[in-house]
Amino acid sequence: MLPYEYMTKEYYSTIETANIFRVSRKTVFLWIKMGKIEATKVGRNFIVPHSSIVEKLGKTLGTEKKAEIETSIDRAMKDFEQTFRKLGKE
């Protein structure tokens, strides 16, 4: 992967995206189709925004990941509220 600091473009082609992640272009198309990475169709190809690449690299949290974390926290609070309270008193 390219170091995060060197990624300065606003949009990347599927080939550039594949090079960043060290995967095939076919894998990038699969990620786009599965919704794992955001992309915009331009003509016959796709462009991938910088923010989507940074999110996929794990440098930032996307809205879907934030919602997943919030759901997990809510579930844990509901299931283990008494245990957390007892641990907090120690």
C-alpha cells in the first residue's frame, strides 16, 4: 500500500485503487459491486474518492462502521449493565 501521506488526489481510477491495496482491478470492481468501497461511474469506468480509500484503509470510520459500533455498545450496555456498574464501583 502507498503511505497515506502520499495520497493527494481527490479521485483514483480502479487501476490506481488496485495498486494502493495491492489487489487486482477485478477485486476493486467486486468491492464496488458489493458496496465495500464507494465509487462513481464515469463513462465505462469508475472513480473512487479519496475518502473511500482512506476509510477502507482503516484511517477513518465511515457512517456504516460508526453505526455498527454504536449498535454493539448499546447491545453490550443492555446485556451487561449490572456487571458494568459493579465493575465501576471497584
